[in-house]
Amino acid sequence: MSSSPGPASELLQKRSDEKKSQEVQMHEHSYVGMWVTDDGRVRHELLSDKRYNEARGNLESAYQGRYEVTGNHIEYRDDTGFTANGDFVDDNTLHHGGMILRRR
């Protein structure tokens, strides 16, 4: 008598596979690092744990929160709940909120 996985086992395996896929996506995107406006006034540091720190002028942590990258699109949610988004137009250029940030 052979036993085959039951529905519960299959569901657990599917959830495990989905979680692994999400973890791989989180670490696979190539946008982690520092992004800066040409004048240096606005700086976004995208961290590998899906957190970000935005500096503005002399304020090193003006905004902090989480981000999610899907393809070339980024969604930000700061720790107060404010949301924003942007698009990576190439590997070194991010358009966000009317600003252009470049990889440093």
C-alpha cells in the first residue's frame, strides 16, 4: 500500500514554495543600494530586507518604511502609513514623485 500526500500536505508544500519564491524575488531584484537626486538633496537607501531610509538635505532619516519591487515598479509605505511609488526606467535611474534619482 502506497501513501500519497493528502490535501493538507499539498497545501503546506504550496505555501512553502510560494514563500521561497517571494524570498528569492526579494533578493533577486538589482535595485538594492543608494539612489540620489543629481543635487544630492534626496537620498533613498533601499535595503535588502525590503526596508528603506530616505534622507532629505541634512535630515538623514526623513522617512523610513518598507518597499516592494515588482518588475521595474517600486511601492513605498513609510512607517506612518504614507504611500508613494516610482519606476526604474533603467538599471541606474529611478523616477519617483517628480524626481529623478540615480544609483550611487
